[in-house]
Amino acid sequence: MIVAVSSIREKIRCLEETWRRTAVGEISRADEPYAMWDVGETSLSQLVIEYGANDFLYVIPQELSSMKISLYSGIPLPQESWEEMIEMILAQNGIGVKRINPFVKQLYIFKLDPSAVEAVIAKESDLQLFAPQTRLFYVFSPPPEQLKSVQSFFERFSDPKQAIVQAIGTKIAVVASKMTVEKLLGLYHAIWEQGQGKVVRFVSLLKIGMQDAERLLEAVFSNATAKNRPAYYPTNAGELATFLLPQGIVLVGESETVERAEKILVDMEAQLDDPGENIIYWYTCKHSNPEDIALVLGQVYDSLVGSRMEKGAS
């Protein structure tokens, strides 16, 4: 029964398509092959009536029919390109065209109907199978630690009228045209895949206190990055995170940032004197008894230490 019903439905669809092509062929022969499209300011519904495809019935919701748009042209456009031009102009204004059946197309606002897509893909190589204006649901899988930053990046560099970017678990869903998806992926490859990614590194400290080291890094990194941060930039994204342990400090962030923080701590420790650090110096005595010289140096050292303690007490 199901096979029979499916067969009948397929026959009906073929008949509808045949009738549509025959009717359109007869109408097209009577139409002008070119048009200037120099209409100035007009409504969206009037534009579709004038230059929409002759082989479809267009359904225009009330909220879109009165939308104004201006067109100015100095060159004639062939009739074969009218449908593509109409859909491209609508897409640039956040409006899509979806096919309901062989005879009907409906206009809709991208933001209000994000599920109106022609395909769902998760591989970048599959993009080449679609036309530039095809609306797709692309599932992008960045490294988990980059999820929020990549989402904010995609939202910033895409037109909010034409694209929807949504984080779902550890993945990012991008609903946009193939051309927009390719642009976002190209920017991602150019910026995010240059050996970047968060690293975790432990730094042992001997001369600097843990809290002092943490305050030092916050002064160097957090304040510097917060001054010129764009409004869309997520807090703590791409910055340095620190965790204090009894044995030292843990640094978490991009590889370049972590290396810079580690160098700052190492350089700071190198500039500090450790009062508990001992240095062995070898001196060869030529004309004196080494034991006598050692006794004199010991007395001098005790005298210097004693005078410092007295000054500190006073």
C-alpha cells in the first residue's frame, strides 16, 4: 500500500512539473527578454510581482509585503537571471524564499524560521556540492576550550540578518548561505588554526610569593587586555588564568601568552636576592695562612651582620 501511494504521488509530481514547464514556456515567449530594473523606491511585493519567476505562485506575508526597497540600474538584465537576482536581493535584506510545492514559493524572515534549510552538513568538503546562495545548517566542531571565543568570533563577522550562530553542547550550529559559511570558515582557518590552543604549564617559584606572582600577572595581562577589548569580546576569552598551588603557580592560556607569563616570572626571580642562597668562592692565599685569613673574614662578617641588626632594631 505504501509503495503504491508513493508511486501515485511521484506521478502527480511529474505531471505538475510537466504542466508548469509547458505553461511557463508559453508565457516566456510573450515576455520581454530584458528589463532595466530602474524602479527607484518600491515595495517588496511589487518587486516580486514585476520580476519574480513566472513559473511560481509567490506567497508574501503581510509583514513583508509593504517593506520598501530601492533599485537603480543602468544596464538591462536578462530574464533568465531575474529569479536569482530577486532571491539574492531578498537574502541581503534577511528574507528567504522557500519552496512549498511545485507551484508555490513563500517569503519568510531568516530569523523567524531558522529551520528552513536545504541541507544539514558537518564536513567542510560537502560545501562544494551546493550553490553559493543555498541556505545550509552547518555543524562546526571547534576544540572545547575555544567554543565561546569561536562563537563570539562567528557572530561578530557575520551579518545578523542573514546568519544564525548558536552553541549546542560542544558544537556550534551556523545557519546561513554556503557563501557565508565558507567566509566564516576561511577566517577561522586564518586566525584560529595557527598553532593556537590553550596550554597548561606549571612554574615553580622560589623567591616570589604565590599571591604576589598572581597579582603581578593580573596587572600585566588583565588590565592591558581589558582597555581596548571590543564590546563583543567575551570576558576572559584568550586571556591568562592562574591557579595557586603550594609548590608553585599553574598558568592556563594560549601558548604565546603562557610563555610570556613564564618569562616574566623567571626574569623577576632573577632580579631578586635570596637571603638564604649560599655562594662558594675559591680564593688562593699566596703570602698568608688560610686559617688566619678565614678567622679574620669571619670576624668581619659577624661585625657587619651585627651592625645591620642594631640599625634595624633602632
